[in-house]
Amino acid sequence: MAEVNDIAFLCVRLRELREKNDCNMEELAEKINIMEEIPISSDGKRHGTNKSSISRVESGKTGEKTLIEMAKKYCRVFGMNEKQTEQFLRGERIAVPDTSALLKNPQLIDELNKEYSKVVMPKVVMDELDGIKNKNSGPLGRKAWEVIRGISYGSRTILMDYTGDVEEDNADCRIIYIAQEASDKYHCNVEIITEDTDYSAYLKGHESVSAIHLREYMATKQEFLNMTKLSRIDAYYADSYDSCEEPSEEEVNAYLPDGNTLLISAVRNKNKPLEQRKQKIRWLIKHKADVDKRDNSRRYFPALSHAVQMGDYDMFIFLLEECKANPNVGSRNPFDSGKVRQKNEGNMPLMIAAWEGKKRFVEALCNDERTSINQQDANGFTALMKACMNGHFSDSRENKTWNLKDILVSAGADEKIVDIDGKTAADWINEYHESGPLRKSFTRGNNKHGGKR
């Protein structure tokens, strides 16, 4: 027998699933009737599920059996496989991500917030992330910083401290203790999301707490289960891919445990020869890989933006010219299309190149007739503004800057456009003279501009 809070949670999940798929109640009722092959009667209608049926289910006005049966129909209509359906019907649960999972996928909390009623952040995990941030100046430290700055605490994401035995120095045991306390407090099961494999030894006797490997969690979010196959394809590089096992269309566009697609992973893997990476990308596109699909890992960038950010000009030109990557795809959470505004939203390749002062990239994008020179991001910033706010409006060997302003203006950049604060490119030039480049505000722990970029 399902608990009352499980039933209420499932009703909310059903509405969210329908709305996420841009489907109103009448449209969903029709989809269910077609799926069940309900015939059209003499009055031209299908007399099966109707709008009222959907409304009663989503408002919790049906019995538990009817609710579960209808929930399975929702899952079938929206293409969920058996494993996804099982996960969807699991009832109210809490997620507890550990340090290893968050470092593997810095945007994991955003995803967990859509799947679970609550996300509990153990303070021991936050302390570990803070320590990594302070001790590492490289990629690992930046990842830890991105995780920390991306957390917004509230009713769905909660920070919990360890209140057990002070002599317990095992971080996994402390996390399990916090998970058990969360289970007791909120009266539901808790799942620890992890990249480690050590939890099973410590979980004996904790019936309401379980551990899910990040790879397994990602599999429940997508229409495939064989993550091992994807890992093999991701690791395979050669001059020819004729002998490589072929991915399905769902697999070729799926997310790896780190939140990247196979194509983005190939773009970012500079440890492999460029020609092998290009050949792999051609092979992936041949199997219907979407060259414009964004990552769900760190910045929600498409492949072209990753190449710009990495400074990989050869890969960038390959994607832009041969692969016909869309130069106007801005950053946006691929699982959150319903939100009006998100972190770093709308940051397109030209803006990234202008922000970072990458002249060759800016010139190539300006010379591409498809590029929207005056496109604005969620803050109202244009590429011209981003160039000006970082001093890229004059050539300076001392400061290693280029006059990107003239390049952009010659390509059609409008100097009169204002951002959400009413500032123009000229205003940002003045601010640069007063405060220096805005990029310096984004060094770890010194973001005085509230995350705008």
C-alpha cells in the first residue's frame, strides 16, 4: 500500500511530466486513447480517457490503483522504457549526492531537483568541496567551485550537518548517517548518488537508505540501459570506425556519466589525435548525432562553444564549416526548457570568443553569414558588450588584447543595444576603465557581479 505522501508526490510528477512535454489535458487524453486503439464513435469522438479523467488523477481524486494504472499510461505515451517507468513510479524519495558524483557532473543537483522531492547536501560534502577548491587551482578546483556556486538552498535543496559520533572520521559513514536522519525526518527512502563503490559495505542495516551509482542514475533518465556500451564507444579512437559497434539514435545522443554527449566528449578529448577525433565525429554524425546538442555537465554548451572555450581553433573550424554547427545556439539546460531564465543562459559561441578575446574565433564567426551578431543573452549582453567589458576594444601587446570592437561593429554589431541594466557597449568601456576587466570578477570566490556572464 502506497503512503499518502507517495501518492501526492506521484500526482505532482504526473502533471510535471505532461507539462514538460508541452501537452495539455485534452491532448494527453487523445494520445492515451490512440495508444489504446479506442475507436472513433459515430459522434466523431473517442470515448475513453478524457480531460476530466486526467484532471482527477493529477489532483489526487482517484483511488491508488487507478492512479498507478494511469501513471503507467503517461509513461508509455511519453516513450519511457520499463526501467524509466519503474524509477518514475518509485514514490517520494530524497537524493543525497556525494563528492565524487558532484565532481563528475557539476550540474547534478539541477537534475536531482527534478527527479526527487528533496536533495540533501551533507555538510561533510560541502566541506570536502571547499577543501578541494582551496587546494587545487586546476580543473578539479574549478569543478568544485562550480558545484558550490551553483547550489541554491531552499525548500527542495537542504544543507544537513552531521550530528553523530564526533570520533567517526569516515566521510562515507557520515554521509550515510545524514541520509538516515533525512529518512527519519521526512519519512521516506533516501538514495545516495555516488561515483564510488564503497557504500555497500556500510549500508547493512539501513533499509531506508540505498546507494545508486551515477552511471545507473543517468541510465534511468534516458531511453537506453547499456551505459557500458557507451563507455566503450567513448573510449574508442582510431583512424577508421568501421569496426566500432554502432550506437542507436538514442545512444548516440545520450549523456555520459559526466554529462557530455559522445560528440562533445570527442571535441574535448585533446589527448587523442585531431584527425581521429574528427573522424569519430563524422562517424557519430553519420549515425544521427546532433552536433548542436548541449552538454548537461557544467555550462550547458553545444560542441561549438566547447571548442571556443578550449581554444581549439582547428576543431572549431571543422565543426563550424564541415559539420555545419549552428553558431547561434546559446547555453541552456537541455532538461529545463520550461524555465524562463537559467544560469549562464544564452551564452553563444560569439559571446564566449568575444569575452575571452579570441580574435580568430570572432573573425570566423563574423564571416559566417548565419551568425546573429546582435543576439543577447539572459543578461541582455551582446558579443560587443562582452568584448568591451574585458578591454577588447584596442590592440595592446602589454595587456594581450585585440580590437574586437571594430571587428564586431564592421560585421554589423549595434552599439546602441542596452542590457537589462540599461548599459550600452560604451558604458561597459567606461566601466572597464574604472574597474578593469570583468573576467577578473569570475576568479574563484570573487564573483561580485552575481553570476552574470
